Amino acid sequence: MAKKLNSNLHTAKQQKNDEFYTQLADIEREMLHYKEHFIGKTIYCNCDDPEWSNFFRYFALNVEHLGLKKLITTHFVYSDMFVEGETYKLEITKGLDVNADGKIDFSDVVKTALKGNGDFRGSECIQILQEADIVVTNPPFSLFREYMAQLIKYEKKFLIIGDQNAITYKEVFKFIKENKVWLGFDNGGTKWFQVPDNYDIQTESRKKIENGIKYFSKGSIMWYTNLDHTKRHKSLEEIGLFKTYTPAEYSKYDNYDAIEVSKVVDIPIDYDGIMGVPITFLDKYNPEYFKILGLDDHRVDWRGRGPDINGTPIYRRIIIQKIK
Ligand SMILES: C[S@@+](CC[C@H](N)C(=O)[O-])C[C@H]1O[C@@H](n2cnc3c(N)ncnc32)[C@H](O)[C@@H]1O
């Protein structure tokens, strides 16, 4: 009984933590780099309440500008609060800013009731997913592994927001290693997300209220995608890599035949062997220059421990090698 209660409390906490909403400016800034992919495509926002999601808002206002075929969004309700008939799907083929005043006019949309609660994993939503070309959203971080696995399973193109830590989830890293997923443009740094008034924020500096709206700042937020973009094809010079290898400058690991490179800018461009680099390397990753061999010391059962130097474990390294 106590176990069930604990697990219910845990779920309730996760649900609460998942309720933070992306700002329109962050979506607009990222979307600048992908427009060619969207022409004639059906977009599905599957974690986006059309009443308030800025992903929905961005696409609904830009249907014509992006040349979309269709925008679909589903309204989700947590299963413990779900009442049948409450959820729905919206389909849009024309921009919803009828008066060109920047506001969405909902009068001209096709609205269909859903049977389930709009869970992205439910059969109705999977059917919509199969009809869609590209999924764009900020999914619940607590379900990120499952969320990404589903997109890959159904071979969908996507542009989604996640935490930097997700890189190190083995379920996600395997896709990165296989070049099925990479990072988008505007990664890292701090982003402010709108949160409900009762969202618990322990650190004062990560909280702000503007015009009565509460915001929470999160660091190390990344865009994850499988849409090609120009940043992924930058030359070594454009990436800012120019150093050459000297044995004196780079230590070798005790337990793995590779050199330690503690800063991405220090990656030696002429080193043919294996290198351990920080995970932020992925923000600069051009697959024409490097291949990704693994995470940390390359063990399958990775537990957060990196390779050692003089007996000291090095935290979180991606193992890479120059492509000859
Ligand atoms: C991080 S928030 C982002 C919301 C919105 N995409 C945005 O960026 O503003 C994730 C959202 O996913 C919703 N969600 C949680 N579990 C879900 C599920 N199983 N299926 C669909 N949506 C879910 C939550 O209600 C929450 O609003």
C-alpha cells in the first residue's frame, strides 16, 4: 500500500515538473534554420494544448508562410483527471490569424473528439503520428526516452526540446551514435519557461514574474532533431578548431587507449587516435570530420563514471575519432 502511495506521489510530482511552457521567441529563433523542410508537410504537435501552446501558436500563425499542408494538435489530459469527451484533435490547413492582428481565431478549425486522454502513446495519437511528417514540440522531460523512441520507431522527422542530460541516457545516446538524432541550433545557455502559479521553484534566481506571469529558468536546454541544418556542416575553422596534437599537452587515460580533451576548442585536428571529449562537443558536431564511438569508457552498462587519469575518474566523456 505504502509503495503504491509513494509511486502515486512520484507520478504527481513528475506531472507537476513537466508543466513548463516554451516561449514563442525561442521557437521562432530555432525554426529560422529549418524552413525548407516544412514546405508541403503535415506537422503534429502532440504535447501541446492548442489553447496555450506556443508551438501550436507558431505553426497556426505561419501555415501559409511555411507552406504547410496541415497542422494537427491534440489536447492531452492526465489520466487521473481525464473525463471522457474532454480531449480533442484540431486540424488546420489555413493560417488562423484571420485579422492579421497576431491573434489566433479558432472559428475556422476542424475539431474532432478523441476517445482517449490524448496521450502521445495512445493508439489514436499514434495513428495521427503516422499521418504526420514532422513532429515539433517540447515533450514531457520525464517521458523523454519513450517519446524519442516512438518518433524513431515510426520514422518521423522531428524537432524537439530536451535537457542536456538526455544525451547521456543510453536509450537516446544510441540514436546519436548512429546519426539518427543530433542537436539543433540554439543549444545550452538558459531559457525561461512559463510555469503555472503553483510551480515550485526553490532557487530565487531561477524565478521571475512579469506581467503577472511566472517564469522558471532552466539551463542546458537542447534542441534534438533529425532535420538537417547548416550548423551541422560547418568547417573545422568555422567550428573554431585549429589546435594540433602534442603528447605533452594531452594526457592518455589509464584504462582506455584514448587521449583526454577537456575542452571542445582543444580537440586536436590532426590526431588520428581516439579522444574523450565533453558532451557539449555535440553542439559542434559535424559528422563529416568525426565519428562517435561511445560514451565514457565505452562500457555498455555505463553508470556515470568516465575513464580514469592517474586513478581519478573523468566525468562524462563522449569518445570520438577523426574520420580519415
Ligand atoms: C514540458 S511541457 C511543454 C508543453 C508545450 N509543448 C510547450 O512547449 O509549451 C510538456 C507537456 O506535455 C504534456 N504531457 C505530459 N504527458 C503527456 C503524454 N503522455 N502525452 C501527451 N502530452 C503529455 C504535459 O501536460 C505538458 O504540458
